[in-house]
Amino acid sequence: MRVEKDSFGKVSVPIDAYYGAFSKRAQDNFKISGITYPKEFIAAYAILKRSAAAANAELGLLDNDKKSAIVKACEDVIKGRFSDQFIVDVFQAGAGTSTNMNLNEVIANRALEIMHHKKGNYSIINPNDHVNMSQSTNDTFQSAAHIAAYAALKTRLVPALKNYDSAMAKKSREFSRIVKVGRTHLMDAVPITLGQEFSGYMLDDDMDALEYSMKRLLKLSVGGTAVGTGINVHKDFQKAFFRNLNKYTKYAFSPVGNEFSMTQNLSVILQVSSVLANIAAKLGKVANDLRLMSSGPMTGIAEIILPEVQPGSSIMPGKINPSMPEMMNMVCFQIAGNELAVRLAAQSGQFELNVFGPAAVYNMLQSIELLSNAVSTLSSRCILGIKPNKKNIEKHLDDSAAIATALSPFIGYAKTAELVKEALEKGISVRDLAIKKKLLSKEKVEKILDPQKLTSPNLPIEK
């Protein structure tokens, strides 16, 4: 062990540890979930620290030797080294100070090692004075979350959602001539093509909302420090920081402009979480539809056949379940819960700081991770392999009385309703009964009830 000192006194730290006294106290205090922040967030925070060190050196606030060592240490962290050194539970004291100091200590001790000094020799490189220079937890924690979320959305979730939409578009085209009975209220409704039904599963509008929230993530409050006033920050720090950050990330981050607002609120994190929850709500509905449409296969709807990915039962041989839609449903439930947690955190801040960022950030990042993985899996292992069960589709369409809706303009609503009721009582098709009762000529009935015309409003039938 090595002994470090803080304002509370002495703390024993494992001699090989890169973290220090602050991290160790946090580890001992917050044995809550065993969950620590994901490597993407730690890497984003290290990118922020790297950019700050470079900016401070440019402004003459940090000498080049210290700057070089800190930058190298940050790059080691960004690459995923020392991942076992980030030991603070996500459920910790407010604002994320423990996580920020965990970063500061690991970077400082790695920088000391690079400079051939012993860990803990903070008179050379200090976690607060050098690694955290021109920063506060209050302006960096949420900013690091923005960096991590933007990168994850851009490189993982957006491509996954676009692949999902491409898969649905492909199926929509493939199924464009397959007419089936529509369903509203879980009851038979007017016909629709299977392709039209699948086109409704696409995420066009949701993608627009996601892209807007991503633009807001590009705004950071770095430079505002403790409450937004920029205390202890050089007047040119922001300019130098963002120049270095954007050069490294190749993104277009910029100052938020109102650092007071971003320090007090979690508005952007809430917006991103809400957009993710909206997408999850739609995907949950899609998963429900796929489960219902594939139900059976002998006693359910069974209008589509899902790819078989694994056995479905430990006791019933040959049983196959809709495993991928079920997985999607459960991910959607989790994302809905995450959004609620973020919403409660966002509304619970007081005065100049919302201290509940640690919980909000964790839940947002988990939602991005879950949705990225789940959508990719659903697309590749389910959607692309869906096949229509044409035999059942045609039988259900023939048995449905809802196609009688198309007769209303010709024989009136009341007479059509009587026709439907009689057809159901006698167990015969509406088409056959209409012809038998000579309400219209056989040719006219066949033309009106042509399945393709029923799904194409642009192909009117003249009276």
C-alpha cells in the first residue's frame, strides 16, 4: 500500500493503483450497484481532459513537459488502458465529482509514471491543479456525457436505425403485392398489403427528431466551471479548448453560449433520452405486431414466418418462439424506465446545479447502447428473414367480412351492414352473398372487391 493525504487525512491506496485518495474514499463510500461508467464515457472524459491540457499549455498555464505527460496519459485512457482503475459506482455523490476525480487521479499518476516519478507525487503533477486546470466537475461531467453520447449515436445507433429502415423498406417492396386483411381494435378491417403494413414500421420522423437532438449535444458548457461564471478560467481558454477538441474528434463541438442554463439543467440529456424512448415505443409496437402476426403456427394468426433462431422450450419439443421480437420488447421496457429516471433527475435539480447528472448520464448512455445492439440484432436476425405465409393470408382475407366496406358507396352503409351480419350468420363470404342476393352484378361485385384495388385508393371504381 501507499499512503496519500487529502483534506480529511491519510488514505491507504494499493501501491500499484493509478487512482488515489479521492477515488478510494468514493469506492469505500458508494458500494451500491457494482456498476461503473462504460468505457465510452471514460474515453470521452479523457478526450476532454486531453483538450483542456493542450489549451492550458497554449495559454502558458501549463509547462510543456507536464502537458505532454498528461496528453500521453489521456491517450492511454482513451485507448482503454487502465479500465480497471475507474472504480467509482455510478450511484455516487451528486454532480459526478467522484468520477471526475477518479479520472484526474488516474491521469495524474500515469503522467507521473511517464515522467519517471512515483505515483502519488502530486507536487510534480497534481490531479486538481494540473489535470483539472480550468475545469470543474460541474462544467465537464455533462460535457463529457455529450461527447460520449454524440459519438455513440453517430457511429452506432444512427447506422443501426438506418439499417433497420433499409430492411423494412426491402420487405415492404418484397411484400407489395400481397394483400391481407387489415386489423383495427384487433378486429378485421379493410384490406392492406403486407408491404403497406411493413412500410408503417419505418422510423422516418423519429430519425429527424434524433438528428435534431444530436445537434444540441454538440453544445458544451466547458469553460463555465462551477456555476457558469467561468471563475478560474483564462479568457481565451474556451477558444483554445474547442479548437483542440474538434481537431482531435473531427466533430464540430462549440460553447453552449449560456453556461448557466446547462449547468443548472439536464435538458439535452432528457431530450435525447425522450427521443430514444419514443423510438423504443414504436419498435415495441413493431415487436408486438411481429409476435402476433407469427403466432401459432397452427392455432394463431400465422400470416408471417419468423426466422428460427433457437429452440423455444425446455419441455415442449419442436416449439419455436418469436425470440427476437421478445428481446426487442424487453429492451424497450428498459429504455422507457431509463427515460423516466432521467426525467426525474432533470426535474430535481436546485439553484445553480443539477446534482443528479450521474444517474441521468448512466441511463442515457445505457439506452443508446441497448437500442444500438437490439436494433442491429432485430434487423439481421429477424426482419431480413421474414417470409409471408400466403396460404393463411389468403384464407383470412377470404373469410373477412370487412371487405364489404368497399360496397358502401354502391349500396349504402345500412344495406352493407345487413349484408355483413347475414354473411357472418350463414358462414359464407360477403362476395358470394352479395352476388346471390343480386345486389349488384357479379362482374361489378368482383371488380369492387378486387383485393388489389381495395388497397389502392388511386385506382377508383366508377359507379
